[in-house]
Amino acid sequence: MSLDIHDPETERLVQTLAARRGLSSEEAIKLAVGNELRREAQTPSLWERIRPIREGIASSPSTGLAADKAFYDQISGDA
């Protein structure tokens, strides 16, 4: 597959990175994409990021009370 970049901003960014690092455009693209893929792989999933919230909810004691659908319908305007 060959890349043919027509976006001036993308070209500018690639050239800036290439100049700063002393790389060719191809090497700069490879570096940038590789770094982004590694960063993404290291970012915890949403499920992992909300783990403390889920654990906090799970650790709350049950009241033993059943949810009152009529009450929830009334406060949400569905009644």
C-alpha cells in the first residue's frame, strides 16, 4: 500500500517531525504511527478506568428495599 498525502497540515506535521528527528518522511510516519499504537495499547479500557466506581457501588450495602417503579415514573414525568 502506498500513501499519497494531500492534506497540507498532515504534510507539515510529518515534515516537522522528520526535520526535528533527522528522519525521512517515511520514517517519521512510521515513528508517529508506531508511537500512537503503543500509546493506545497502554491506555486502559473504559471498563478498567471505571473499575473504582464499579467497586464502590458493589461495596455499598443493600438496603433490602425494592425499587418503586411508580415513584421513579412520577419523578421522571412518565406518570
